[in-house]
Amino acid sequence: MVAWKSTTEFSPAPLDLAAYATEHHLTLPALEDGSIDPVLIVDRTAWEALWDHARSTDVEVGGLLIGEVFRDEATDRPVTLVRAAVPALGGASSAVSFTFTPDAWDHLTAERDRLWSEMITVGWFHTHPNLGVFYSGTDRNTQHAFFNRPWNVGIVVDPLALSDQVGLFVGAHSRRLPASDLVVAPEPIVVVTAPVPAPVTEPVAPTQPPTRPTVRTVWETYGSRVAVAAAGAAVGVVAVVATEWVRSQRRDG
Ligand SMILES: [Zn+2]
């Protein structure tokens, strides 16, 4: 019996997964009898957004996975459908760690509510550049604290690895699933609005030279927030970096 069926706080809508897979040209992994692992489906647009963010820097970065959860009518398994991957702006990043800061968390949940108000947070992702796709103790703690439902997923990717670039971890205890279980839709399932605000054009009196840019860039919109978050997180980063550094030394050793 799937744990979430005994609770009243969240009741996923039923889904005919086989029909859904046929409709969207999805190749599902073999579904073992009796398994309660979620079936993980990622929209093509979300998958590309995740990788764009992962490849944007050589330090660790991360973000939230937004989407929907259903219950497969045939197998009773949860179906986690990831519709969007939202980068965490202002997360505390270093070469060997990524941490959601309170400011980053506030920003992410505000973006989710603004752009995908009908959806929920189904998981999170982060990168391990050149470290491999395992879960550290910090990662397990993060998953246990914030993404601890049976249908929650954590995706860790190593954009610098030559193989084994994707790790999947589900539920409160970060149970690892084979990367091949992840179903990436071959085409966008829905048109997902990119989580970037439209440039704002500000009128300037024609007789005066403009004293500031008339088009606000994404960096100008979020840059100060990132700087404040980075400064505020600095103390925490030192502790996390020290922990991760020790871990990496053990890995190397
Ligand atoms: Zn990690």
C-alpha cells in the first residue's frame, strides 16, 4: 500500500499512465509488480532548463522541480510529472556545495506561485561538477527535511562527467533509482513559460539624456538580491564548505 493513500493531506488525481505515455510518446521503464517507487517523467522544456543551469557555471548550483503528482490507476504507483526546473537565484554555491538560503527559498516559492500556481514542488535538483552523482550527507539532510514524500525526487547531475551524469533519489530516505528510470519527454508536453521576467521598459523624457538604462536586465532585477543573499549566507557557507571539503578529501583519498 502506498503511504500517501492513508493520509488526507494530499490525494493525487488518478491517471491512466499507459494512455498518457502513448499520447505523449513516452517510453516507460519496466514497472515491477508491487513497487511503490514513483514513475518519474520530466518535460523536455524542464529538462533543458535544468541542464542550461547546470552548465552555466563550474560551481554547484541547484533549484526546484515544479510539477504535478498523479496516481497510476493500473499499478497504484505515484507518477511524478516535472513540468519546470526553476534555478535557485541566491543559493550559496561553491565548487563542492550548494545550499538553499532562506532568500533563495523565498524567491523560488514566489516564482512557483506566480508562474505555476496550479502546480506543486515535486523535488529539487543540484549539480556536482566533476564530483560524480552521489548524495552527500548534506544532500540527504536536505531531501529528508524538505522533499520527504514518497513521490518527491532529487536529481543530481554532473555536467563534467563523461558518463553517469544523472543520479535519481526518491523519498525521505533518498532511495536511489537507476538513472534509466527517468523518462524525459521527447517533446514539450506543455508550453512552460521560462521563469525569466520580461524586460521592463521605462519611459524617459525625450529632451533629457537618459540617466539609467531604459531596459532592466535580469541581472539588474535580481543582482542585488543575489549579492545580499550571498553576503547573508557567507557564514553558513564556510561551515558547509569545510564539511564538503573534508568529504572530498576522503573521496580523493
Ligand atoms: Zn550534493
